[in-house]
Amino acid sequence: MINVSGGQAQVNISNDNSTLNATQNIQVNPSEIASLITELKDNIENELKNNQSIKNILLSQAQFIADETDDEKPKKILKTAINTIQDLLKYF
């Protein structure tokens, strides 16, 4: 099995009745994530001045993402927040 994630590949080879356990740790640059979230928030503020309700939803989701990225073990609902932002932005 070959897993590729974050531009890194991990190859696992197992023969006969052997058991293979592997762990892949993917690290990201926290300052880059913080910068992207700040940029997202700024764009939301600038582009949705006339749609306060959608703007508030998007900003709250962006803040949730920011809070979770600071956590060592982010909640699985983080993906839902990202999907919510993506889905709402499709209409603008």
C-alpha cells in the first residue's frame, strides 16, 4: 500500500502472514495556517459587506478553524467548518 499525503509518500510492505504497523505524522507550519486564516477573514470582511448574515456565518466558521488549529488534537468537526465555508462561497 502506498499512501501519499501532504506531498510525502509512505510505502508499507508486508509478506506472508506478517503484520505491519505504521504511523505517518504530517506537520504543517502553524504561522502559514494563521496567515491563511487571517487572509480568509479579511477577504470575507471585504467581499461580503452587504450580506451580514452570510458574513457572520463565514467569520464564525473561520474563527472555529483558527481555534482548532491551535489545538494539538483538532476535532473532527473541523472538516465540517471547512466544507461550510466552501459551500457558502460557491454562491459569491
